[in-house]
Amino acid sequence: MHRRESRSAHSHWPAVGLVLPLSVAVVVALAVTGCSRGASTVPLTVTKVVTETGNPSGAGTGSTGAGITVVDPNALPSATDTGTAGGPQGGTSSSPGANTATTGTTGTATTSGTTSTTSTTATTVTTGPQAAAATTALGTSCTTMLSDADISRSIGKSLPAKGLRLEDVPNPDAHMLGRIKCYYGTDTLTEPRQLVVALAAYATPDAAAQQTTVTVQSETAQGATAQTAEVSGHQAQILLRDGGLLVMPVGALTVSIAIANGVVADSALGGALQKLATAALAHLV
């Protein structure tokens, strides 16, 4: 199932999941293997945390978390990045010579009076040759992607010099290998999100394009006006609804940029989004 990249300053971006009392975490490792022409195969390990919850009466039920890890906005991904997400579903089998990402979950979690056991599952996602470049782009730091000068030139004013970087986990259902989000002008999850840039790496360009289509359809169904724009040779969709959202596929990568309502004048949203996207693309690693 593809997910919508929405852009509301408060309600539309996925919220960070909180672990309730008596909850425990089962850690799961996911290996994403990427390669490019002439390059050696380098495994990237991402840690998933599945939350099992129970209640004091001992009649607990298992549930999966759906949060995002908060890290330093300037940090590059380490060998192991931690996030929370539901268990994998679906997937495609690998073909000879293809890069694959395989997920699995197993383990037993015990709370007061409650024992929950997760079953073992596995999903293999077949990746195309552009997946490695898309995954590499996720290593771009937030301040490299958009500097304070880039932001002020694009939106006509400066934002507070602080930021927040969130690292999401893979979503095999949508053939998504990973995603990062950069919040600019805020360093907490409680403040309004004035400017957000999200990058997501997909197994193939088709998967990235399909996610973009899903986002556009979702936004227009909720009343957004859509217009097509060109950003550094790539076709982008600008969606205006309570602020502005630009989404575009770049190979196997999707780029989403959201400006909250009121940050710039409505008449300037389209131009500001294009300028931000141009700057961000120029700085991707």
C-alpha cells in the first residue's frame, strides 16, 4: 500500500509514536544491499522496533508501533539507524543479479502478566539499478540540503536557525527502502512545522512515480489545486491547500517539500517551492 506524503503543519505528517507504560520493544534488523556500476556491494542495516503492549490486568494485546526516530539534524546515517514501524507485508521475489532488501521479525515480549509472541515473517523487495543512488541521497544532512541562505532566498525571509531530522523505516509494501524528513525552523515536535523536506528511496523509479501519483490524488481529493512545474529537468507537482506541497520523483527517489500555511503569501507558494526544490536537488549527495 502506498502512503500519502501530506504537508499540514500540524496534523498530516506522521506523528512520532510514544511507547506506553508496560510496553516493550522487539528489535528487528533489516539489511538493504545496494550496488552501482563498478561499485562493491555495501550493506546498510536499519533497525526496526516493533512494540508489544499490555495492560496491568494481564489481558494485553500486541500492536505494532508507527513512529519515527529523531536524530541530530546535521547527522549522517550511521551503520545502524533506529526507528519504529509496523511489520512488513507483501513484497516481490528477487531475480538473479538483482539487489534485494529482506525483512524479518521474530521474538517474544513479556509485560506484567502478559506474554506476546511475534511471528516470523520475511519480505524480499527487488531493487533496480537506481535504488543505490536513491538510498545514498538519504545520507544528505539537513543543513547541506538547504542552508539558511537557500531558505531565505526561496521564501523571502529567514526561519529560526534550528532544525530536526527524522529517519523513517523501510516500507516493503510500497517498495520504500527508507525515508528522511528535515524540519526547518524548529527543533522540537511540538512547535509548528514551517518547512519540511522529505526524501524517500524506492526500489525502482516506477515505485517512486506511483507514490507521487498517490500523493497527488490524495491531495486533490481533499481540495488541493494542482499545477505542473519543472525543477532541474524533472517534472514536479505543486499542490496548494492550507499551505503548499511540491512532490516529484527523481529516478528511484521522491522529493517532497512542504511549506506551512501562512509562512509565505499564497501567491508566492509555487515559486518558493520550486526554488527550494532546485536548491535541495543541487545539494544531494
